[in-house]
Amino acid sequence: MEQLLAGLRAAGEPTRLRLLALLVHSELTVTELTQILRQSQPRVSRHLKLLCEAGLLERFREGSWVFYRLASNGSVAELAAVLSGLIPQEDLVIARDLERLEAVRMSRAEKAAAYFRANADEWGRIRSLYVPEDKVEQAMLELGGTGDMELVADLGTGTGRMLELFGPRSKAGLGIDLSPEMLALARAQLAQQSLQHCSVRQGDLYDLPMQDGTVDLVTSHMVLHYLDDPAASIAEAARVLKPGGRLLIADFAPHELDFLRDGHAHRRLGFSEGEVNEWLADAGLNVGETRVLPPEGGEDAKLTVLIWVADKRGSSPRTTKASIEFEGVK
């Protein structure tokens, strides 16, 4: 009762209701919220603090930025969803806020598109070396299992494409990446796909911001070859998987294209099937199928893609609401 009353008291103010109406649509920084609300940063920060203390909002830091979004876990998270749903979208003040929100999201998308254009040639050159990406994605979908999931986590999420693929199958999706530029691009992509239940975070693949045994599916799409210690990343992915949860890894088979190491920061020139299988087994996973996708596109295409499937040992638990933990949120 006390938590419910605290949540109602915190929401019972015009600016704080406006914040709930905005944050149900998108995660936003204080700066973006001040632009939308036309209020000072100290005032907006004070309202956000009260809403976070009441459990209606979640707060997380990404470098020097702090993002806010509607609470997804906690005893009053359902109250936050109910209250935001009751706010009339046709109200003049709310309608203007939502117009300014759309302008902020368009600005994000434009910056993300500019970053993508600046790097598109290099990405396109690498993709021309192996099977078309849509075939890799189709294989990932086929190997990801059937049925709905509570939580999907994508490691090294990049543009957020894996969340776009698996988001419709899950109640929540979380992408982890170190690059602020890629996270900005992923947020823009997810917003365009109306995947509000999916979010991205800046984080370390060796120290994931999730509790043990909370994730139904972990994906790692063309990430391992950038890592200093891919085995440690696999072990960390296994830690957050539920018993019976699945890990999908897509990466290159061994190759000799040294320019990828020199010009594209590839730490490893591919992995053998047995090497990754050993890491999976050491992490406590049951190794399943390895899908082989030979290169297509002529003599320039020289990279074979391998997709490993592994499940965490133990029976799959009865479906419950997943628990995601990161800074300040449980």
C-alpha cells in the first residue's frame, strides 16, 4: 500500500504526468526532456528524481549521459504503465509534447543515418565477402527456437538488428554495446520499428548488466572476432542464460584476409567449429547444431559464416517475468 500510494503521489502533478506520457514512447535524456517540456534542467531533474524514487521510472547512465524510461520492473511498474495509458493523447499540452518528441526522435535518426552513411562503404565491403546478410538472419531466426520469450539479450548489438528480428517474439529485449555512436543508431532503428519494449545500454560484454539465469535467448552476431577474450564473453553469456536458455553465435570460419585485422580492428581471423564448441562446453552449455553458410557472390566472396547453437544445461523453468538489473534498477 505504501509503495502504491507513493507512486500515486509522485505522479499526481502536471509536469510529472507529462513525463510519464513521453517516456512510455521512448527513453530520453534530461536535455531532450527539457527541450520538449520547455522547462529548466534543474526543474526537470527534480521531477525525474521523484518519479525514480517512487519506482515509476528507470534511470541509467551511458558515459556522460543519463537516460530515463518508464519502469519495466518493480512493484509499481504496472502502475506506471496504467497511468501513462490513462493520459489523454488529445490533450493540447500532451499533443504538443508529442510533436516535440517526434522532432527529437527525427534529429536522433538523422544523426544516426549520417554515421551509417559515413561507414556504409566499409561495412558494405565486408558484407560482400560472405553470404548475403538476409540469409544469415534467416538462419538465426530458424535456430532461435519457437515460441514467445520473456527476455532476449543481444551482445555487441551494433545497429540493433538482432533485436529487430527477435523483438517481436519477446516481452523485452536488451542490446549491449560499448560504442555510443552504434547505440544512437540502434535507438533510432528500434524507434522506427515501434519496438518500445526493446532497449539498448552501454556495457561490457565481460560483465553484463543482468542477473544470473534471467535471459531466454542471447545472440552474438559478428562480434567474437573483435574481442580479446571471446571465451570469457561466452562464459558471461552462459551466466545470464536461464536453464534451458539458448545462445546463438554467428561469426566467421578461419580465413586469411589480413586487411580485416589491420583496417577493421578484427582481433581474430575467424574461429574453427571445434574451438568455439570447446568454449561453449567449458561454459556449461550443451553444444547443438553448427550451421555452415558458404560464401556467395563470386571469387571475391571468401568468408564462410558459422552459426553455433548451444543450450544451458538444466530444465527450462516455468515462464516468469524476467529480472533485468543494471545501474539503479532491479
